[in-house]
Amino acid sequence: MKLLLGVSGGIAAYKSCEVVSAARKAGHEVRVVMTPNATRFVAPLTFEALCGHKVMVDTFADALDHIAWAKWAEVVLVAPASANVLGKLACGLADDALGTTLMAVPRGRPVLLAPAMNTEMWLHPVVQRNLRWLEALDRYTILAPVEKRLACGDYGPGGLPDPGELLAAAEAALQAGAPRPA
Ligand SMILES: Cc1cc2nc3c(=O)[nH]c(=O)nc-3n(C[C@H](O)[C@H](O)[C@H](O)COP(=O)(O)O)c2cc1C
């Protein structure tokens, strides 16, 4: 599987390292696109070492990487997907490498979003509305966050599923196969 992993600025970004590690061990190719804020949680170097490929953070560093990488991917997984990324995606904003690459993903290609955030953020009506908007596009699969004791100390929904589950969801999305037409 050619897996394109999008990482945004959430406390669970470190768990995405385990997704890359597990995917590589399972024989998959992985490329990583990070938001600038994600690099405040995990260094791109960590992902580069784990996936054996350069990481994209700056849309303008390599002219057409966002198009080429979007075409390259057989499955796209955004984990963690921040509240901010969900909102931007729902509104069609493409003001960083992740947003721009997501916009360029060919129609029918599986795109999985794994939101993770504080419970109040998750339950916020605007976040829930953005999720409904995204689901209505029939382009994205939302991997629901898990209920647990979160990094902030609160208990409730908002936790990123285990890396193994995220990888299994990506593999299942590929198996589900035939890209849907636009
Ligand atoms: C310590 C810390 C942890 C954060 N964790 C999350 C989180 O888990 N989920 C989330 O949506 N935002 C979280 N945020 C807020 C985002 O980092 C912030 O909204 C940022 O603008 C997201 O940028 P991005 O979506 O471009 O990556 C956190 C912020 C800080 C300082």
C-alpha cells in the first residue's frame, strides 16, 4: 500500500510515528505531510527516519509535490486531524501543504480522517457541523475518536484510536478497493 499520512497539530501527533513504524514493518510505503503546527509536536526528522522519505511541510519548497504526492497515494490517512484541519477542509481552504495536498487527491481515492482533540472541542457544535459537512461530500471516512482519559486530564471522546487500528482501517479502505466515481 502507498499510504500518505497527514499529521496536524495535536498532542496525539506522536502516535502517528507508530502508525508509520507499523506500516513500514507491514511492508507498506509511507509518505508524510505535516502542517507547520504539527512540527511543533513532532520533528519532521522523526517521520523522515521512520518512513525513509522526505517529509512535506512547505507547499512552496518543491513546486508540484502536493500534486505528485496526492496522485501517488493509494490511501490517505490524516491522523491526528485537528479541529482546525477539519474546519479548513470542510470550507475548502488549502493554505498549507496538507490542505493543498488533500484538495489534490484524485476523486474516488480513500481519504480517512482521524480527529483527535479535547472532549469539549470534539463536542463543539461547529466541529460536529464540519464533520457532517465533510461526511455529506461522500469523499471522506471519519474514524471516530475513542473515549478515554485524554492528555489534558479530561475523560471523554476525543482520543486517537490505537495506531494498529488506524493502520488496519487504511488497509481495509484499500481492500474495499474500487475507487468511487466523482
Ligand atoms: C499542547 C497542545 C495540544 C493540542 N492538542 C490538540 C489536539 O489534540 N487536537 C486539536 O484539534 N488541537 C489541539 N491543539 C490546538 C492546535 O494545535 C491548534 O488549533 C493549531 O492551530 C492546529 O494547527 P493545524 O491544524 O494547522 O495543525 C493543541 C494545542 C496545544 C498547545
